[in-house]
Amino acid sequence: MTQALRWQKSTFSGGGDGNTCVEIATHADHVRLRESDVPSTELITSSAQLAHLIRGVKSGLFDATA
């Protein structure tokens, strides 16, 4: 039996019903991400890999340099 995923929006999304955010769901040992306006496309990763990406974004690792 497949368990239904519980998708969550960021509190920064405004809380409305509009399709303007990234949603996240956890299942077993992985994390799923999707854009709310294209819910059929999901990115599946581990929580450790997602944490590494978020740390890189926060530190400016991916900022474009001129």
C-alpha cells in the first residue's frame, strides 16, 4: 500500500492557494520537492543532500559573479 504524501508550502509563499511556491514532502529516507504549478514533476533527494544545497545557497556559493 502506498502512503499519500503530505506536501507543505513555505511560510514565505503567502499562504494563499495560488501556484507560486516550492513544496516539500518527506517519505521514508528521502525528500521530495516540486513546484506547485507543475506538481507532476518531482525532485527526489536525501535530507543530507538538500541540507548541503541550502547551506551553499545561504553562503552565496551559487551567486553569479560579474
